[in-house]
Amino acid sequence: MKKSLLAIGLTALLFGACKKEEIEEFLATDMTGTSVISGKITNDIRSQNQGSGYQTIMVPAAGIVVQARVWNDDLYPNSPNAQGSEVYSATTDANGNYSITVKSNGDGVSAYITIANRVSTFDTIINGVVKTGPAANFYGTNTNVWVYKGSPATYNYNMWASTIVGNPMPVNIGTAVVTGTIMVTQMEEDTFPGPIYYYNATADMPVANHSVRLDFNVDPLTMMRRTYTTTTNASGVYSFTITTSDDPGFNQYGYLRLTDYVTTRDTLRVNGTTVSTGISGVFDGNSSGYYIGNIYPNEVINHENYYYSNFH
């Protein structure tokens, strides 16, 4: 009888253990999807009252670019190689409405919304007719909107005008070119001083089809920071054409930024052409930025190169 009870107890324990092993933890952060961020952008305009005064009303702001940036380490928190970010954009229609579809996950991600300043005129409606007013800055904004997979989010914004009186508005606007090469420092086989062996020699090889970003301090058209992006060609060369001004008050400079480069640490063989694939790892980028100054009209700034060298 005791043996029977003991056998039943052991069977129950084994059955319970088997049931427990069948339970798999669900990680919401591994399940990605999309979310829609939508809203309405308006700007202020003056309108004549029924009497002799004026009032400010809000009207749809058409043609406004709205950007949403989602960082990959938020989107894929369980991935050790989640680098950089995804940028989505939309332009408001004639009614000031916009809609952006972004990647998201079950736990939610923060979408960084950017609405740039707009340089236009602060107009007045008189007897139903729009009269062009003085130049004005309509202020944009930056903010975070939390989004969850499959759930919509709404963000509306009113752009208020500040008339430009004595403001150093640029009159000389042109373009400058910033170019350079992105290289990765790999190992190189050496024959000195004896038989062929792996020596502490290095070779710089071009990084093709790689994203490069330049953050420009003040765009003379929007009066805000502007981000330029491009991709290297087969020779690792990138090129930006920057809208800039050399008017007083515009100290034009930028920061070249590159994300970490996930690849292998390869070896260039002694014949100079064959490459042996090495171990996988990461070359450190320069998220803090590489300073480039004096970006003025008609300048061609070349040889702004970057070398991926710190491998781990």
C-alpha cells in the first residue's frame, strides 16, 4: 500500500513538472507591428472683427512636414545589435491633416515627433480677402508620442507666428558640398621578417552602401537644425549638398554621425586581393559626431573621412 501511494505521488510530481516545462514565456517586445500617428496642424492668422478690431484664428497649415523617429533599441529591446533608428514622415494636406504609419511593438515605443519652423507671412483676412502680411516665423516643435502595436495615436499642433522685425534674415543663400570616404581598418597578412604569418599590419578598405548622417546647425530656410542622410557608393564615398548662408549671424557647421558597424574582422591576404573572413563583431561608430565647420555657399569640403578601427 505504501509503495502504491509513493508511486502515485511520484507520478503526480513528474506530470506537474512536464506541464510546467510546456509553458513558454511570451515576450511582447519581440512582437513587432505598426501604429498610425495622425493629427491636424494649424497656424494662426488675423481676421477682422465685425467691429473695427481684429482677432486671431487658427487655419489649416498645408505642406508642413511631420517626422517621427523610432529608435531600434526601443523597437527590438532583446536584440544586442539593434542600432540606429527609423525615420518616417508625412506632409499635411490642404486641411492640415497628416497620417504616419510607424513600426511599434506590444510594450510600446516612443516616437519622437519633429515639426520644423516655417518661415512665411502673417496674413490678415479683411472682408473675406486674405491680405499678405509681414514675414514671420511659425514655430514648430519636438515631442514624444507613445505608440503601441495596433493602436492609433493622435497628435495635433498649433503653429504660432512671431513677426520678424530686425531679424537677420538671410539674403545670400547658396549650397555647399561636403564629401569624404568611409573606411574600415582590417588586418593584413605580412611576410616580414620570415615565413608568412599574421602580423600587426592593417589595411583600410571602403565601406560600401553604408548610411551616413550630417546634422546641420541652422538651416537658413527653416531656422532650425536640419538632418541630411545619404549612402556610400561602392568606393565608400559619400556626398552631401547643403543649403547654407554666409550672412552675419549664421555660423554654419555640422556634425558627421555614423552608427556602429556590425561586420567581421577580415584579413587581406599577402597577394593583396584575396580577403579571408574573420570573426563577427562590431566596429564603433561616432554617435557623438565629427565636427565640420565653415560650411558656407560655394564651398567644397572634401576629405572628411572616417575610419572604423575600434573592433570588439
